[in-house]
Amino acid sequence: MKKLLLIALAAGAAVFAKKKYDESKAEQALWAEATDSVKRS
């Protein structure tokens, strides 16, 4: 039972970390686009 709980907790932490990582990448891309001094067409 403890192993199952530990696995579930680890999976939850991994999902949370992945979500935070994806949000960070999206925010970084938004800032890069907003502050890009060279306009592409």
C-alpha cells in the first residue's frame, strides 16, 4: 500500500512539474516575441 501511495505521489509531482515547465516555456516565448526588436514578415 505504501508503494502505491508513493508512486501516485511521484506521478502527481511529475505532472505538476511538467505543467509548470510548460507554462514557463510559454511565458518565455511570449516575452521573446514581445521584446524582439527585429520584426519578421
